[in-house]
Amino acid sequence: MSLSNLETWVKSQGGKWTQNVSFSTIAENNFGAVYSSDTPSNVSIEVPTQCIIKLSDAVKHLGNEFESICRQTRNINCVTKLFLARERSPAYLDKSQFKPYIETLPSMRAINSPYVWSAEEKACLQGSNLGSSLRQNIGELIEEWWLVISLLPESVAKPDNHFLNMKFYYEHKFYTEADLAAYVTEDNHSNWTSFASYLWASMIMKSRAFPSYLLKECLTTVDALDVAQEDVTMLIPVVDLLNHNPKALVSWGGASGSFKFESHDDYSRGDQVFNNYGQKGNEELLLAYGFCIENNPADSVVLKIKVPEELLPELEKNGVQLPSLSDYTTSVVHSAAKVEDKQAVHKDGLLFFISKDRVPENLVLVFQWLVKSKWEGEKLTLRMKLSGLNHLRQALESKTQLLDVNRANGASNEINIKIYLKGQKKLLEGGVKKVKHLEKELLAENKGKLLSLKTVYKRDIKFAQSLLVTMGVTSYEDILLEQLLDQVWLLYLIRCYNRKEYVKSEEDEEENYLPEWITKCFERMDQEIDIPAAEVLQFRELYENLILPMNQAVPEIYNVGQWTVRQLIVSTKVMDTIGFVRGKEQECILVNDFE
């Protein structure tokens, strides 16, 4: 693994870079570039196209039939990956024109992606997006690998274990995490058609590839195939030795038969020269490069929402912009310009990215429209807004609670795991704070339309007295302490339905707080629903334990008007339809939004 051989080779092909820039080992398994002059300067590096591993090189060396094969695969870069794995094998390396470069490429273990971590280390990621998606990501790469090796022509000489490699495709689903970790870290360069070799090539491409369209000005030295699609990638020796700094000012381009890197920062003696991979969060950095950045300003956390496919058109009709494929990556490599299959993109759920101080508006809207009741139509109601915010808040809080930073104590990747998990937790907590702020604003703006049980207890004197006699409730706090919120609400709603039995004069209004809008909602629900016998049977026990004792204890309240099982069932539906729950106590608030 000689950097001097790499430098000599690239320069012999016409490559050049700023004087006083040297390439060396910066840390274990990590190369980098250092500026060594006393005169501050920016840096440029030029690498001729014949040193760059391109798709056209893969097709040229593997066989012309691979030009059509690359278009039949899930990823047009599959052929380049396969070529890279083959060139690394001892049977091909010595005669490869790219040998000086390939010899400097790190092993899978050196890349240190979570893909190759032990089962114990992967368990440290439990509860995080990365922890839950690793196996799925591996599965997708296996499908990609399987398709390309299935298309290999008979004329291509294959390694001795080729057919054993294919056996892995049928068995991998039964592998434990420990089995899989052992398999993918198998360092057998000769076995170039194995999934382990393909995964290595995939990680090299993921961590080092540049978009080939940058060479579109070099068509005299580059094949048209390399710039045919925006998602075609290439590997650029020397330039890919530079480490990442999200603040580095750089530019890339192709001209005069070379790729040119330019830094627009002035470097001083001893400074490390950086590239800028783009705005990447710690999840992407850890997966592709094996490291995280503390307090990463580009960090984000993903919230995945499962939405029935039949509801997606309705969400879009109501103004919700569903996330697209381009929202799911910050890669410097563009996706191919294709018409998106929305059903395929959203089949497994909608992915929304929460970043520092930002909760996507469309994420909020999705939650608000998903709580729509049968009484709510094409207008976003106050109840939907408040209920949606509370469901979103609960989702964020639940996700936060799944993250346990202490799980990483003693792990060999403890530092990176903790940076990642702490960052995710901080973003989720920031999201909760933002949602609480939105809710607080809505509550303040609409006080007159909201009714809490605390207000009911304070204003409906007769009702409060009845609760003292029947349940021993002496304060609203007792209701919370004894977990009586739902039971008391149901009683109150039926009482509102029977309003005319209690309020017959202005004097009655003072002791009986029974808003007419609730009465109207109850009457409407009572008229609209049919209650099957099975549901009556289901509520019978609650009725006998809750309503009947009240009938006898306070007949002037609970034995006037209608207090049957039907009213009890209707009251539950009214509460679900015109109310929403909030906070740790799961307190129900009624919303006057249905007149």
C-alpha cells in the first residue's frame, strides 16, 4: 500500500498538484494531504482521465457485452463495482493499469462501516434509524449483486468459488448478525464474484466516487457512456485521499483531458488540505466513511411514517408535498433523471428529515390530515391541527426514548456511536420543542374554542358535587391521580346531552355548565350512528359499573333524561370526534369546531 507508487504513477501519466503538498498517513487507516510551505496558498490537483476508473474502463476490460448489462441492472455502476473487485484479485492485479491506485484502497475493516461491525456493536445502534435499516440495506445490495453476477456471460472466467458464492444468495436470510459479519469481512481477494467482494467495492464507490458528468468537457478522452447518465460515477486517484470538511471551499471540474480539484481556502504550513463531500449528516458519514462529526451542522434524523397507499392521493390533494427520491440523499452524485414511481418510493413509508431547529411543514401536515374524523372534510380544522401535533410529538418522544447512548460503553466504536446517538437524540428533542411551540401558539390563539375537563370541573358546580358524592373526588388533581379522566368526560358528555333536564332558567345556568354546542354534537352523533348488538354487549360491563351506581347515588343528576348503554357508546364516539388528547396525562380537550 505505497502512496509514493501512486504519486509516481499519476505524475507519469501527466498528473500534477500544488508544490509543497504531501500525502501521508494522518491516522490509523486514514491517509490525507498536508501543506508544508511557509507561504499561504490555495491548492489544486489535476488527475488525467487515463488514471480515473470509469464505467467505460469496466466495459472495456470485462467485455463489450457489459455495456448492455450495466443498463439491465438495478444500478448502472454495478459493472464498475464488479470490475473493481476483479482488478483487486491476485489473478488480475499485477497486470491492471490501475494497480498503483487499487493497492492503496482500504479493506472493509479499515473503512469501518457499520456493515462490517460485530453483532454486539450493531446492537449499540438499536432504536436508531441506522440500527433498524442496516439489514434491509444489506438485503438491497445483495439483490443488486445477485442481478449483476447472474448476467455474467459464460465467456468471463470466474473464481473457483463462484457457484458457492451464488449459494449465499439463497441462504443469507437465515444468517445471524454474527454469521453475516463474519461473511462480509472475509478478505479473500481471489473470490471476486462473492458478495463480500462486491460489498467492499460498493463501499469504496460510496465513500470515494465522484459523478462522471464532471468530465463532460473531456469527451476527447472520455467515452460517451461515462456521461450518458447523471448517476454514473468514477474513482479519482489522489483526489480521493483528501479528507472531508463541510466548511472547505472547493470546486471540481474537467478540462484538457484531466479532472481538476481546486481549493479556495488558503493553507498554512502543517494544515491538512480538505475536500468537501457535501452536506452529510452523521448517519451517512458513519455508514459510508466510518466516522461522525461532533455537533455536525448538517446532521438530521429521519422519521418514517407508514401511510396506507390509498390515502396518498388524498394527502396530495390536500396540499401535502410528499417526499421524493431526491429528498432522501445529499450525495454529490445525482440520481438518474427518471420519472418517479411514487407508489414504489412510498411503499415502505414516507421519510421526513428533521434537522436542527426545523420540523418539515409537510411532516406536520401529514400527521394533521391522518387524524381527520368523519365530520371533517377538505378543510384543516383546529382539532386536526392540535391532534396532529400531539400525535407527532408522541412519535418523536417515543423515538427519543428508544435511543440509549450508554449501550455503547466499552464498544470499540464507542466514540462514533455515541456522537451519532447523541446527535439523533438532540435533533429529536429539538423537534419535540418545536412541536410544543406550535401547539402553544395554537392554544393561545383559540382559547375560546377549547374546553378542558379542568374548566368543566371548575364551572359545573352540580357536576363537581356529584363526583364528590360518588367517587370521592375533591379536586381536579384527584381526577388525574385516580386516572378518572375518561370516565368523568363520558359522564359529562351524557349530561350535556340531557341539558334540557337541568337547565330550565337563567339561575340553572350558573350551577350547570353545559355548552349547547356539545349538546348539538351529541344529538348529531346519536342520529348518525347505528349500534350493533355486539357493541352494546361490549359496553354493558362499563355501564353497570359506572352509570348504574351513579343513578342510585345522585338520581337528580344521573337518573333524569336518558342514561342508557346507547348514550354511553355515543359519548365515546363524540369524545373521539370532537376532542384530542395532549401531554403526559393524555388529557382530552374538546374543540368547538363543528357548528
